[in-house]
Amino acid sequence: MQLSKTHFLKGDKESIAHPQRRQFLQKLSLGAGLLTTIGMASCKKDNDSNPSMGVSLGSGDISVLNYAYALEQLEAAFYTQVVATPYSGISTGELKLFTDIRDHEIGHREFFKAALATAAIPTLTIDFSKIDFTKRDTVLKTAQTFEDLGVAAYNGAGNFIADVNYLALAGKIVSVEARHAAYLRDLITPGSFSSGSDIVDANGINISMTPAAVFAAAGAYIKTQIDTNTLPK
């Protein structure tokens, strides 16, 4: 899904205008049935936080959706910054593609936020102070890391999802994340879009990561403390 620049709220580069929840879900081809299912689950208010442990992701499928929502917040924030402050020498084509990726990630983020409703975790505090956004190599490498991490995270969380509608949603989103990852790898090293034993095993299957491993890697940028103890094991 590609969102035009008119979707953004004036003065807030990380937000898009909030259409009606039903319209947003229909744009992602999920339909009213999934909206009702998520809405009923979110009414359980599973995201109560324990100050000593951090923000709770909730329980069951809600915890997995909040897990994905946290990662989409990270990615959306990163690409918003990339587009807002393009690195030195960025080409028109690269800026266009980074803008498309930004819009995809914002779409994913806003979908989870709307679908989870009151069960959604709050907006996370993100810190990119260690990233030099003026350097192409740094931005591309970080983007590759985030996209590979996202794909591995969705793959690792798939077996925890009980509701087949949620699983179908995850499959649609991870396929887009994989397209991003392939594009970025090819920008760094032409022809390497699907290669690398760090992402694809000998059987041609993309690797997966546990939530604990994913948050350990993302923790350098997500400053909000998150309690992952309720995630399915």
C-alpha cells in the first residue's frame, strides 16, 4: 500500500490522517470481520503496565500484535527521519523508494494502532542519536538491519498466533518487509538481494528470531522499557 503525502498531518511527519477504522482495515484487504475480532479482543484492556517491568504487551494474540506494533513504530520513525533529512548525495530514485518504504511502515504502524484500539501499547520513545543520517553507508546498513530484523521477527512470531486472521495479516505484512529487505541489500551490494547465510538457510528458508532476541537487538533504539514476559513461549 502506497500512501500519498496528503495522508500526513500538517506539522507531524510521523503521523498520517486517521480515516475511519473500518476504511483503514478495508484498505489492507482485511475486511469488517477481522475488525470485529480485533476490536472484541482489544476490549480486554490487556496492556496495563507494571512500572517495575515496563509496558506490558498484553497476553495471547494481543501480545503478538503489540510486539509487531512496537517494531513498526521503530521502522516508521527511522524512515521518517531518513526522508526528512536525506543523506548526502542521495539520488532521486533512492529518495523516492525510501519515501515509499516510509509510507508502507507508517501504514503498518497506523493499522496496528487502530486495530488494537485500547489494547495498544503507547507511543514508544525512540532514540536514533547514534545513527549518522548524513552518511549513505550508515543509513543503508541500518535500514538493512531493521528490515532483516523485522522479517525474522514476523517469522519467529508466526507460530505463536492462534487466530488464522491474524496469521494471514502477518503473512501479508512480512512479505512487504521482505521486499524492503531485498531492495536494501541490493542497494548495498548489487545482486545480493536474496543471498546471505545470515538471512537464508541452506534449505532456502528465511531465518526466524525469538521476541527476546529481537528486542535485544532493537533495544539500542527503543528506550521505552517493555515487559515481554506475557508473550507466548
